[in-house]
Amino acid sequence: SLVGSEMCIRDSQYSREKFWITILPVALFTILTLIEIFIAEKNSLKFVAKLNEAVSTAENEVLYYSDSPCVILDISFRVLWCNRKFSNELIPDYEIFGLNLNEYIPINFKELLISGITKAQYHNNYYEVTSVVIERGDQRLTVVNFNNITEFAELYDEYKRTRPSVMILTIDNYEDVMQNFKESEKAHVAASIETVLEEFMTGTTGVMRKLSQDKFIAVLEEQYLSEIIRSKFQILDKARNITVGEKTNFVTLSIGVGQGASTLEESEIYAKQALDMALGLSLIHI
């Protein structure tokens, strides 16, 4: 029995030694693998952090040296940061940081925040203003970018000012006026009327043509038409004061204007419609 007990002890010790010989390499391999994973993950995090830092630095440099003025505002539209182009081009003479941007540049911030885009005029320049809202924790920042569209705006303004419009003029009481004069005086009356119309076109680049004895058509640019409208058609008063000898003839004109049309044909249609309305009002007034 002693021999059997001794053999059991030896078998047990042999089994434990075999177990540790078997499990130890596995354990060491597992530990080494975990360490390598931890080191790799740590290095990966360091790489990502460095990459983010590099990208962030690159973004800041690109934004700072951008050709478009850019500014970052807080929720109260106070300036927190601006790039070089902004400080050089828009507000070079002021320390703008911490101040409300709207006190210096008139911007429709309501439209800007709703639609993300608006237009602003500053120091004879026109800008298309865009914005991007950034949430950083509990902080809300607005990045505002200014795109100088002065050249485009001037071309568009020139386009609008030189758009042609059609105007039709008719002498309402031509036959009645002529009846008050002798045959020798009628030519003088007609010439006086045409002189008033020619003076009406003086100072414009427009042209006027006679359609009939009592009707004329004119084509002129928007810039001159707008001035004529603002002056309340002074030609109407001049026509009423046409004088031949001692006789004053109350010549009345009706004018139809085709403003804001896409084409000259459409402008002529508008002018005819406006003239019909003016003649209709004249009849009602009579």
C-alpha cells in the first residue's frame, strides 16, 4: 500500500508539472498578445491625435490665409476670430475682437441664419455673405464668409439700368385742338407738339418714332425711364402749355409704359395695356 501511495503522489506531481508546462506558454502568449494590442491601440490613438492636430492646423492655416474674408462670431454676433483677409480688407482700422459685427457691417443676420446666405454692401463693395453654424458642446459659433461680388453686382446693375422699355404716347384731343386753328396754324401746332416730344427725349439714349398724327412710340433705357417716372412725366404739363400766337392749347397726352418686361415685344404689349387703362381713366374722368 505504501508503494501504491508513493506512485499516486508521483503521478500527481507529474500531472501538475505537465499542466504547467502546457498552460504556461499559452498564458505567456496571451499576455504578450494583449500587451501588443494595447501598445498598438495606444500608438493608433497617438497617430489619430497627431493626425487630427495636423488636419486642424492645416484647416486653420487654410482659413486664415483664405482669399475670402472670414470671421467667427458667438451667439451675440461678437467677433471671436477673423482671418487676415477680413482684417486687411473689411475692417483694417479697428480692433474688432469682442465687438458686435453688425455695428460695423450692415448684415441681415435674420436672413443669414435662416437661409444661410444674404448680401451686404460695405465701402462701395458688394458681398455675398454665407454662414455655417457649429455646435461645440454648449457653445454655438457662426462662421461667416464674405465673397466679394462687386464686379458681378456692377455688371448686373449696368444690365438693369440699360434694359430697354417701350413707351407709347397718344394725343387724346388732337382733332379737337386742330379744330380751333386755321389751316395755316395747324402745321405750327403739330410742329410744337413734336418739339415737346423731342425735348422729352433729350438727354436720353432712346429713340422716338411717329406712328400717326396723334400717336408716337419710344424705346428708352430703364435708367432714363425711371427718372421720367420720378419726375411725374413733366411732358404732360409742357403739352398743356403749347401756345400759338395768343392761343393756349390744352393738349392732353396719355402714356403707356411697358416696364419690367423680358423682351421688347412683351414690353410693347405692357405699354398698350397701360395706355388702354390710361385712356379708360381719362374717359371716366371726363
